[in-house]
Amino acid sequence: MNKILTFLFLLLSLTSCKDSSQETDQNTSITTDQNIKKGVDNRAYQWGAIALEATARDTERFKPRPTITSRFLGLIFTAVFDAWSRYDHKAMPVYLEGVPRRPAEEFTEAQKEVAISYAAFKAMCEYYPADSTYFAEQMKKMGLDPSDKNMDPTTPAGIGNLAAKAVIDARRNDGSNQYGNQSSTPGEAYFDYTNYQPVNNVDNNTDINRWQPKYFDDGQGGKFAPSCLTPFWQHVEPIALQSADQFRPGPPPMIGSDQLKEEVKEVVELQQNLSDEQKALVEFMRDGPQSVQQAGHWLKFAQDVSRRDQHTLDQDVSMYFYNQIVAMDAFIASWDAKMHYDFARPFALVHHYYGGKTITGWAGEGQGFKKMDGNQWRPYSPATFLCPPFPSYVSGHSTISGGCAEALKLWTGSDEFGESVTLTAGALTDPYELGETVTLHFPTFTQTAEMAGKSRVLGGYHIEADNVAGLKLGRDVAHEAWSFYKKHMGIN
């Protein structure tokens, strides 16, 4: 992973192409003083960067666990928002209670910086405890005392500490099993208290419509079959949604349908003709900037917007809050569909439709694309992470991307994005068969989400039905969360 991170940092170059922000009605209560810190210099942006670093470190330690890290980021930026709300004319906190709004003369950037810093620090120490020392070092660099446990609701440090505590306490038993204290569990954090068992085991696929675990290389010459990731996540309490199944889509196409047959055929044909640009897109969207999973990926995109439009602290606090509660709730909604339908991935579906037939597919690291029996087909992915270990329908990438893209469009009042990324095709999948260095362009938020969703079909992780339903589900979540956001911002 360290090699991957280093390589990605060397190759990744995001560029801005818009110089001014568009003021929209959701920003009416946000400070516009031209003398305050903007862009990378504002304190909220800096805590966003720290959160991304923490998420990358979490991925390094625990391997990808996108549901869990989405909850961390959603709750961290909710704590930040709640602390900040006490220094705004209209905003109302989500979990913080009994702490009055401060007098208007205290609505200074310095007060806000202290309040949101303690909220972010305490929340990050809770959700990323292994990096508490790193967070403390960041506080000291900001001139703040990380050992300050002040709970005085008349001081910014006290408000920040209280905001973090309110979020942590409110979410202690939210269904995530963060503390391993759900009934009938062994005390292991995030242990599956639903006792999910796949219909198919790794060696026998008895129901092709249902998900089947797959063997991964363990990197040491052996193999293992990872169990389903957080199969209970649909039971996690959302922040803005009324319920996990509020926007549950209809069922996926099943074996025997013309639609499924055609969509599996599409996956095979797309893979055998992958261009360098398509390979780069698959890799960029799969791994994300700095290996921060999908919620972190879209937080990174939000930071691109902050730099582009030179956001203030106020603007970044509100944008990150909305963006990350959408990501968190979108994961919950996505997992509701995944576990409800328990649908198969192309890995098994291609074997079913093309077993015994000769097709062209990716043969693995250093082997390129070759003719093979359909039973040998695999996604365009490293052997140590062949395929996401959970059911397919709907695509999580599509759901989170559709939701967060819609959120950024709603928040900024424009679909314009204008970012780009340059990387070498194959670098994160097959370093023995590197392609050309290409630049991917993301002209709008909507197109970026659609590119993210399509990348999952190109990579062989999903059929198109997973993508289409996921994009729609994410956008439905974003619009529901928009009403929640405006309520807490005090916008009519």
C-alpha cells in the first residue's frame, strides 16, 4: 500500500480551472469578509486534509472498509458543523443540545477556528484512535492545547469539546457495532451481529443469482476468501434519511432475462477492448486519491471546489457537512439494497454464461489480455483485491458518486467542476504492463459521477443495472439530505 500511495502521489496532479465561486441562497448566512482566510488557508479546509490523511492511514491498517470510514467522516464533519453552528446567525446543530448560540460579537474567525478544531480533534480521536498522537501534533501546530478537556459552553474550546461529545454519545448505539457491544457478539468492533451467511460458498455456486465469495491472493503465495464486509450496515441509523430502505430500488435483472444476458455480454466486451484511458479511469475511481475510499474521494473533490472558489471557513464547514452526510447515508442505503437482493457479481455471472466458451479477458499481472475459457475470466483488478467482498446490486461507487456529485451541484448552484487528473494506465493494477500516461477530465459533477459508475462496469465489478440504479439511489439520497441540510442551516 505504501508503494501504491507513493506512486499515486507522484502521478496525481489535480488542476483547477475556475477562479470565482457562485453565491447561492444556501450561503446567505455565511461570512463574506474579504480579509478572512480562504481556500487552503482556512481552518476547515485544513481539518478536511487531516481527515483525508487519517482515512488513508485507516485503509493502510485495516484494508478498504468504505462503509466504516464513511461513518467516521460523516460524524466528524457533523461534530464540526454543530460546533460552528453556535457562531452562526441561523444554523441549528444536529446533536448538540443545551448550548446557546453565542452573541453576534463573538462570530469571529478566531473563535470559529478554535471551536471547530476541538470538535474535529475530539471526533477524530474517537474514530481514528490509532492516530491520536498525529492529531495532537496538528493541534499544537495550530497553537491549541490538545489536552484541554474544557466543557464550558461559553468558550470556543468548550463548545468544540461538547459538540464532539454530543455526536459520539448520540451515535454510540447506532447499529454500527463500533464498540462490539451488540447482543450475541464477541466484543469485536464492527462484528456482524446479523450472522449473515452467503447462500453460495467460495467453492460451490448453487444459486447463480446470489452473491458468491471469491478467493484472493494473500500476497505470500497463499489464498483466502474474505467474508462479506459489514453485512449489517443497512441497520446503521442514517442522519438525513428517514430509513435505510426509503429509496430502495426495484430488483436487478435475473438469470433467464434478456437484460442480464446482454449486460453480462457488455462487461466481457468492454473488458477485452479496454483503452489506456479506460484502464486509468478504472484505477483512479477504484483506489481514489490517497486510497481514502469513496466518501474520502468525494471529500477530496469537495476540497478541489474549495481551492477553486477560494472558500471561507464558513463555506467549507457547511459544504463538507452536507457532502459527507450524503456519503454516509448513501452507503447505508446502498447496503440496504445489497443485502436485500444479495445479488451476484459479474465474476460469477461471466463464468455462468461463458464457461466452456473461448473469450478474451485479462489474464492477470504481467500476462495482459488473452484468449481464455470463460471460467477463467476475472475483473481488471490486482490478485490481492480481485473483487469487492459483498453483493453487487446496487453499486456502492455509483450510489456515493451519484449522491455526492448531486450534493456538490446543489450546494454550489452549478454543475461545473473542471478538474482533471493525470496518471499512468496500469500503475495500480499491472505494473508489468504499463500503458500510456493519460489525463482524465471531469468537466461537471454529474459527468464525474457517471464516469465513476461506468468505471465499475469497465473494471468488471458490476453490470450496468447496478450502476444505473446506484446513481439514481445516490441522487435521491442527496435531495432528501438537501432538505435536512437547509433545515439545519436555517434556510427556508
